[in-house]
Amino acid sequence: MTEFARIERPKVAVTRKLLAPIEARMSELFDASLNDDDHEMTAEEIVALAQGCDVLVPTVTDRIDAALIEALPASVKLIANFGAGVNHIDLKAAKARGILVTNTPGVFTDDTADLTMALILNVPRRLGEGHRMMRSGEWKGWSPTGMLGHRVGGKTLGIVGFGRIGEAVALRARAFGLNILYNKRNRLPASLEEELGVTFEPDLDRLVAKSDIITLHCPLSAETDKLMSRERIALMKRDGYLINSSRGELVDEDALIEALSRGKIAGAGLDVYTHEPAVDSRFLNIPNVVLLPHLGSATFEGREASGEKVIANIRIFSDGHRPPDQVLEGWA
């Protein structure tokens, strides 16, 4: 195991307010500077907070770009991200400064899969529309043709991206009688496909065209940016649904809004957006879309587990060893 310089009691800068047990444990183990009012810090505030610190603990709301990394004090040797995604961190710039980056993989798999499954059930059955109708007092009573949606059982679910979360969604979807297609770079072994009850579709356009419901579970990269493009959305069935609990940038929002508004697809369930926390105001006037405020990982259990992983990464690093959840590769 590669050895690093030991740090007796690391100084740690945390950019957002974390769960009380996690902050208490950090304060016990480290010299921790916390964000008591949970405001979203500017780059200048983050740099100021990090002065004299060994470790920076950011979250997905922080843009840790090359300029910010360049401005960090030389004392910072570890960026211990709270969360699995690291698209907000310039990994190349961190490596150039000799700063390790860690994340917290795996802890939100079930939470995100549960929320995705909730949207898969919610959107075709128009539960969001029904909730708004009840809240507004517009419901006039039951009728044979009122608020008709689509049955989920027997439909085809297309899962785009089949890592931990995609597999967890497939396991849940099987219980509801969905037929499951999946698309990923490398096909699973046949034995695992049989165990999960899924069918590989190597052509993404074909998967989109065949599926009644499409759910996205890809990391964001240059290759997946606007993966659901105008052209791909046009391939969807008129009574098809799009679910996105992964990254907002995977979807061309202009094209999605147009398709929803013109009835070219039946509905969408979104937990993520291209310009968070801003949400395109046009979505608010479309009845057949369910909008959630990035709740995929929002459980007490998941957030506590993520905090525990952050603490473990810092402790192992400060003991002079390589942390287990290192993201940046290519170190000697």
C-alpha cells in the first residue's frame, strides 16, 4: 500500500451542513470547520474556509473547478467528496496539484433505485396530476373515464446504463411485472442476465423505440451529455415515458419540453435538471411531468452512510495510507 505523510489531527473544511451525528464525529476526530447555516458557499468562501486545512469536504452543489483548485492553499492534500458523483470536481486539476480525490460510492444505490421505481409507478398512473387535482379542489368525483393512465405490468422498461443503480432498478421492476431491456457498454454474462431477468439491447436507438418506459442511469461525460437528444426523444412511443434520476444534462430539456407539450410522448418523471437549482419554468405548466427536488439520495440512512465513508477516507489518508474510495487514478 502506498504511504503518505501521516497527519496527527487533520484540519477539515466542510462546505455544507451534514447530519448532526456526522458533524459530531468529525469534530471528535478532526479539527473540523463546519458550515452551520448550510448556505451554498462561493468559490471565495470555500478557499477562505480551506486556509490551513488538510482536507476539503465538498458536495455536489460546489463547483470545484480548476480555478478554485489552483486557489486552494498548499496544505490541502485531499478532497473527500460527500457523494458518489464527481462531475463537479476537475480531477485533472486536482491531480496536477497533487491532491487526491475520494467519493462515497454505493451508499445511495437503494435510495436512488427506490425513488426511480416510485417515478416509474407514479408517472404512467398520473399520480402527480391526481395529487394536484385534490389539492386544488378540482376533483368532481369518480367516473369511468376519469384520470386514465397506463398499467405498468407487462410494459417494457428500457434501462440506459446498468451499473449498481440500474441493476437495483431492474430487481424492483421485475416485481411489478415489467419486461426489462438494458443498454451498457459491456454486456453482462448470460448467467447474470438470466438471474436478473433482463435482455441486452446494444443499440440505444432500438431500446428507445421498443421501450414503454425509459429510465436513465448513466454518469455524465462528454459521451453522455444530451444522450436523450431531440432525435432520440423523437424515437419514443407516443404513449412512452421518460424517467431521469441520474443527471439533468443527459436530456435535451428543450426537446423534452416540446415533446411533452405537443403530446409526442405521454409523460416524464424528473429528479434532476440541467441547471440546478434552476428548473426551466416551462416544465411547471406541463401537467404530464412529475418534478422532484433532487431527492434520489435524500434518506437519513444514505446521508449518514455517505458521511461515514467521508470520515473513513479521511482517517485512512491521515494515517498515511491510500484511501479506499480514491477517484483519481495514475498515482505512483
